[in-house]
Amino acid sequence: MQYHYDGFHPGDPSVKPQAKAADFDRSAVDVLIIGCGPAGLTLAAQLAQFSDISTRIVERKSGPLEMGQADGIACRSMEMFEAFGFADRVKKEAYWVNETCFWRPAQDGGIARVDRIKDVEDDLSEMPHTILSQARVHDFFLEEMAKAPSRLTPDYDLELDGLRIECGGTHPVMAQLRGLNGAADEVVRGKYVVGCDGARSAVRKAMGLRLEGQSARQLWGVMDVLAITDFPDIRLKCAIQSADAGSMLIIPREGGTMVRLYIELDALKDDERAADRNVTSDMLIQRAGAILSPYRFEVKEVVWCSAYEIGQRVSARFDNLGGALNSGDDPHVFIAGDACHTHSPKAGQGMNVSMADTFNLGWKLAAVLRGQAPSALLKSYSEERQAKAQELIDFDRDMAKLFSSKDRKSSDEATFQAYFQKHGRYTAGVETRYDPSLVIAGGCDQSLAAGLPVGARFHSAPVIRLADAKPMQLGHMVRADGRWRVILFAPEGDTGVADGAVADACDALSAGPITKVTIAGADRDAVIDLRAVFQQGHRQLDLGMMPAALRPSKGRLGLTDYEKIFCADHSGAGDVFDMRGIDRQRGAIVLVRPDQFVAGVYSLSNHAGLSAFLDQVLLPAPSLP
């Protein structure tokens, strides 16, 4: 965390100075977010960081979520939480999913454990797979919003009652909001509206879109319980397939005692819905006991229970282009999360993919609204995220089919386990890889950084910060602040002195793209944040000999930023050059998007190639009079 650049201020440094524009016109905003689910709050928390963007988020409920239904947090989401600043709080409260056990029918009856594996493979992420109440995740986002410069808080008891686009105005989207529980009706105009309002999304319906797909007609129950049992793996994630009582997934919960059970029930008939079965907690307890037999399972308290029908559906688009609200060349209305994709909960991806949707959209909206990028950038949201949602749908369909298979031959059971293991990277959220586009460079020299694939998320690794010898994760310098990162990985022997590859790259980039996109008088890294990583140990380098671009003056007082230079960690924690396949002889330039995805890999001398890519994404800064 960095602060004091504009002078000393006592108190909690995570509370940012309040923006003067906090009293903006609430009837005409830059972004109107409909819905306070994980997608909506992720977007709101990101936009709240920008004092020059006016945002409102409205929710039809009367207050914050108290009981969540989506509780699995993938490693990739934990990496995102680190960018927002609350990953450590999640790690402290959450259950950590360390191992997964597989149970199948025993030869003498009952069930037997057949395997026990790591849930997250080594070096998949520096973050754990965790389980924590969705409501607590909401709390953390709400706190970040309240501490941000805009002091953003949701407006509750408001639901969308109509949406239309009036092309030509500065705020072309008009939303009619109906007040509930005594709240007044409102009309709000926005430059952009984002529907994060769930599977029955009013925004999606106004766009003339629908969720397309089908149901598997398989009924499942889910419940959170406090129970007494002699089942030995009750505090481990378990996939259980019994001989004739069905299947069950056990997910331990935070707090050391509570556990979530996903329980297979009988298939639905063609004309049946989940609600028609009137599934009760007693029914679920009885089925869970039968699956776990001969182990004792006595439920002391049912915290929450429900029943659902497995189904996978996705919208054809995630924006309004081509729909009922078509606004021409560039989109002005978007949908995210359950509003554009739904699936069964056993893949554990619902909340995670929803948050990833708006983490992708948030920085793009901010860049366009702040005049840093062309409005065409917004088309890439639907292009990137719709394809990823379809991948999730396909994965979830296969997983649900395997889980509910009635064929209990050992070969098919082994197939289920192999599939479960093979897709560990997918369920961790780290397999997402975007295709070349406006925001993902094509034709890069991937051999320079083989372990940092272009289009995939930036995979962190241990480093030592040069100025203060602090061991840390390199990826943790990427904050949710809308900035691009250019990371220079030094070739062997380069110590940062003049005429070296790193120094030359710093000079070229500072004189070129960094100056081009930065408003005069702003911090040098306000749009593009330049960093460097050296192969030598931190005691072998001289901070004073480093390029000035890596020791910039910042803030009102012109203080030096000492946190841009890193060294390989030689203590045994892992060498970033080896772990991420960085070419030691040639080094590399790695360009990282504001949402932590690798946008390009270039040679240290290919300043022109990097500049050309940035020219198509970022606009020149306006000249001040």
C-alpha cells in the first residue's frame, strides 16, 4: 500500500480522500448498475476508485445480503480480491479447500474412500481455493466502495421498470426506477447501464435477449447444516457416489463446524419443476444419511436448504448491439453474471465467473469515460466474456452428467475422477485465455516468457523488492486501479545502468507511449505503470544507478516511488525467471492489462511493437491550454 504522496494524513490509509464531486447529479450519471449481487458490487467497487466517474448502484432488496447461496471462491477470484485489497481478510475467515476425497461403493456395502488428492496443484496460484459466505464477500466490496474517493453506497428498494435508449444525448440510456417499500420512483439517465440483476434480469428482457439452453431434468438438493457424524472426511471436500442412494458433494464451510451438502434426488418428469417436488430439509437429511451409510449422520441444525434443477443457459450477447435497444456502433447497455449465464452450482463457478465478467468490464468503462480509450473498446466485453461463459456451460454440462450418471462401473467412475482432476485448473479459474483482439496482441514472441501466455491471467511468482528487501508476490503490484502495467524482465548481466537493455527500454517507453497518454502534470504512471525485474539478488544491485523512469517523482510533493524495481528471490521460494519461463539471455517485456491479463510479450528492443499495440487501445492525452 502506498500513501503520503500528497502529504501526511493520519488515520486509516485505506480510506481515500473523498472526491469533491461526491454530490453529483444523481439523476444523470456516467454508469447506472442494476443489482447488488457479486457482479454488480465488483463493478461498483472498481468504478468507485475514480473520483471523476459518477456511478449509482440500485437494488430491489431493502438492504445488503445476509445469507448467500454461492460460497466457493476460486483461486483466480482470490487473486482479484488481492487487487481490491481484501484477499487477506477472506483468507483469515474462509475455509481453505486443500484436498479432495473420492468415495465409491464398497464391495461389502456402504462406501469407501478410493483416492485423496490435492485440490489445487502446486504453483497453480499463490492463492488458495476458499469457501466463504457470499454475504461476507459482499460486505468486503461494500466496505471498499465506502472507503473509495466517491464514497459509493447502494440505493436499496429500487427496481428497474423500463429502459430505453435515446441516441444523440450525452446520457442516452433512460432507466425508469420503481420505488419499493415507500421509496420514491425515479428516472435516471446514464451514459451506460449495466444489468447485474440475476437470471430474471429486467435489463436483459429490455434488451430483447433471452437465456438459451436446456435443462438436464435432474433435481438436486442443497443444504448447509451443523451435524454430528463419524464420517471421517467431513472436513474435506468429497465427491461421493453410492451404490443405489445417489451421489453427493460435501463442501466444508467456514467456522470449523458447518458443512454444505449437494444431494442428488430423483430425476424430474417432463412437466415437472423443482418447486413441484416440495423438497424439505427432512427429505434431504434422509437422502444424505442413506448415501453416507453405514456412517452416522445426525443433523443438529439446518442453516439453509433449497432444491434446484440442473440447467445451463447463456445469452447470445452481453451487450445491446443488435438487440431491441441497438444503439449503433458502440454499446451502452450491458449484462453480467446470472443475467447472461446460469448453470448448476456444483462446478463452483457462478459467483466467480460473475465477478470476472465485471472485472473485465469495469476497467474498460473507466478508460472510455476518462477519455483514455476509444468507445470501440467496449465491444470487447461481450466478445471476450460470452465465449468464456459458453466454455463454462459446456464444462458444467459434462460435469453434471458425470455426477448424475447411474452407471457405476469402475471404468466410468474412474472417468469421473479423471475429469474432476483434469479440470482442476478450470475450476480454479486460471484457464481463461482470451483470443487476439483489440486488447490482446497477436504475433507476440511467446518464447520470451513461455510461462506467461498471452491472453491468460498474469501468473504471479515470488520476488524481492529492491529498495526495502521485502519478499512479495510480483502479481500483487497489480491493483484494481485501471492502469496498464509494463514489466521489464532484465537479461542476464543487466544491472539497470545506462546503455543496458532495461535502461534503453525505459528511455524509449518514457519518451514514447507513456508520455503520449499521460496528461501533463499527472503522475508518470497514471495510465501506464512501468516496472522491472532483475535476475541478480537484491544485495547485488544499486538503486541509485537505476533508470529515472523506475524511480519517478509522484504526487503533490514530488516524492520518489521506490516500489517499481524487483529482483529474483534466491532464498528458495522460487526464481521468477525459472518459474515463468523468462528467457534469461534476452529478457522480455510483458504487458499486463488492468484486469491482470497478459496483453502482449515483446523483446526488450521491440519498443515500436509495444507502442503500436498501445496506440490502438489508448488515446493520446489531451493537451492542456
